[in-house]
Amino acid sequence: MGVVYLAALLLSLGCMLLLDWRFRLFFWRDALSAMVVTVVGLVFFLVWDVAGIANGIFFRGDGAIATGVVLAPELPIEEPVFLLFLVVCTMVIYTGAARVLSRLGEQRRAKGDGS
């Protein structure tokens, strides 16, 4: 049971990357830019977590579904994986929404020109 959370995070990350691949939204649209955004986002959130841990705000919970492996005090191995998932998920949703809104705008303009 100790790897359920980590496995769920990796499975969810894989699903986000499959959506990304299918619709060419983030990594499969511009890999270099996507990598830079992902690394910057991950580092930002890790620094945020470390600051929260240092100030006694964030604590590691003892869950039966977690591995129990910690990278630093109060920083379980699942946290960077979750933060990676968070960044990738956010960017896939953002780029997907931007594409949908762009297409809706094009359709509105096309209808307006035809009237």
C-alpha cells in the first residue's frame, strides 16, 4: 500500500502527457519552451514548499498510501512528483483552453462576416 499515492501521481501525469501528445498542446507543441516552463514552475513550487517547511507551516502527513521516503525533513518524495503533475496539468489545461477559445472566436468572426 505504500506506493499507491506515488503510483496514482505517475499515472495521472502519464494521462496528462497522453492528452498533451494527442492534441499537441504543450510538450509536443514546443518542447524547449515547455521544458523551461516546467522546470521554472517546479523550482518555484519547491522553493515555496521549503520556505513553508522552514517556517513550520507545512508538515508531512503519515499516510498508509505514501512511500514514507523523504528527500528532506517534511519533504516526501511524492511532493516533487505532485508539483510536476501540477505544473504539467495546469499548462495542458491552459493551452487547451486557449485553443478552444481561439476556435470559438474564429467561428464567431466567420459567422459575423457571413451575415
